[in-house]
Amino acid sequence: MTLQETAREILADGKGILAADESTGTITKRLDAVGIESTEETRRRYRDLLFTTEDVEQRLGGVILYDETVRQDALDGTGMVDLLRRRGIVPGIKVDAGAKDLAGFPGEKVTEGLDGLRERFAEYADLGLRFAKWRSVISVSDTLPSATAIELNATGQARYAALAQEAGLVPIVEPESIMDGDHGIERSAEVTELVLAATIEALRRQRVALEGVLVKTNMVVSGYAGPDQAGPDEVADRTLAVLYRTIPAAVPGVVFLSGGQEDAQANANLDAIARRGSQPWTVSFSYARALQGRPMAIWAGAEENVAAAQHAFAERLHLTGAANRGEWSADEERAAS
Ligand code: 13P
């Protein structure tokens, strides 16, 4: 199967991607916030709960895993990777080692994890993983990002993507412009455009085949702390305008992260984008928080809550799936929350 076919399979029939690839540090923060102790066993039980929810394969074409999960068995004794495969979901793997402070550039980050990556990819390919993710983090303010941060992160994305393709995995290239802060939506659009353009240019320079890449990006929204919050129609128009300027039609898919938006907001914005009709690339979601927040809180680490948590997860997937087709209803979303 070619990389392009794998990318298309993941996003076929209006399906999206679940990001369940939180590093141990990140998932521990999320579990702590709802009063669950983070241990290898609670993390296993939590991911099992998500992946064994009835009918998830109707909405999810891919799930991004973290290294620990790839080596764990589900509660029924099946390997987690096999469990997903058996359900017809393509398993993927986060391979970056996190965004670290960029020396000399206060407030900015560079993503690490390139050392030994060729060997890690060889192992991940053997384990049956078919796509990968690398996230870089771009700070946004009136003065940030620096040209250096944009360039270093774009170069890293391309080095990772070239190695992923060499190993036969589809790279998800995820340069996230962070929407914290009080900047207006114009500034979000300006920075997102610069970052995506630099990333695509780096991919070209490093001979990455655009046909075998998925781009994961933030939606262009107002900075969360800003006084005026743009509504879904403006978010859709600005997001698509930036994508038209930067993402070649050769790229098979563009997926959105939820980025800390409220669940309903992330879906309202995705729905507005979907209502603009078909695009040169398949457009879909790759959410972590907007799909997992509620089920995790309902589970609270207790066996007796598993069924209710799975119900909530199925409901989140139903609503996000509807948004992805441009059929989302605010009333239905309110009734669910
Ligand atoms: P959120 O949807 O929570 O932003 O996470 C998506 C993701 O994978 C970030 O890397």
C-alpha cells in the first residue's frame, strides 16, 4: 500500500483521528485534574476504555498512540495495536520527544526527538504502526514567533517526515500555533500562514513526498484571552484562506487539533469549515481534549463508571463526526453536555 493510500484510508468516509498519544507527563496532568492517580495500569485501563467503545470505528479511521501504549495489552489480552487493527482503525505513533525551551529565544520552543529516529521508526514499522505524528509549538504574540523558531521547527518537521516516509509510515506534520494570549484573529491568521508556508517549503527542500503527508494544524481563531472572539463563520473563512495560500492540493488531508477550545466551540468551528463544501484536500479532525475531556472526567478511575464514560465518548464522537460532515447541531451539543 502506498503512503497516499494509507493517508486516504485514515480519512475515508468522513472519519477522523483520535489523538490518544499524550506523553506520560501530559496524561498525568489530565488524570490528576480529575482526581485519578496516573500509573501504568490506570493509563492502560483508560486507553482500553476509549478503544473498546462500541462502534468507534465508524468515526475513527486512525488513533495516535504513545510509546507506552503500543507495548501494552488491552484488558482482553490483545495487544493494543492489534485491538485497533482488528476494528479496522489504523494505528499511529507520536514520535517527537516534546517541545523544549529554545536557547536564546525566551518564550519559544523547539521540538526534540530526531536522534535515533531512523531505528525507532524501523521498530514501529515492525510493530504494525502505519502513521506517525510530530508536533511543534509556535508561540504567538505581537512580537513572536521569531523567524528562527519558525525555521528550526519547520526543518525538524521535514527531517522527521523524511524518516517516516523512508520507513513506510505516513507522517502527520503538526506545527501548532498556540492560541493562548490576547492576540486578535488577524494575528493568528498571519502567524499560521507563515508557519504552514515555512513547513511546506522545508518538506519540499528535504524531498518529502507531499502526496504521503497529512498536515495537522490549529484552526485560525482569536487568541483565547482576547476581548473579541470571532464566531464560526469568520473562523472558517480565515482558516480556509490560510490553507488555500499554503497547502498544495497534492497533500491528501488536513486535520485540525482542538487546541484547548471548549468542546462545543471546536465542533461549531469544524462544522462551519465543513459547510464550506469540498476542498482540494480531505478536511477532518484529530482531536485529543475535545473528545476525551468528558469521558475521562466521568470515568474518574472507577470500574463502575466505564459504561457511562464509554457512552460519553461515543456521544463526543457522534457530535464531532456530525460537525465533520457539516451536520452538527448546537441544540444536540447542548443536550449532550
Ligand atoms: P488537542 O485536540 O487537545 O489540541 O490535541 C491534539 C493533539 O494531538 C495535540 O498534539
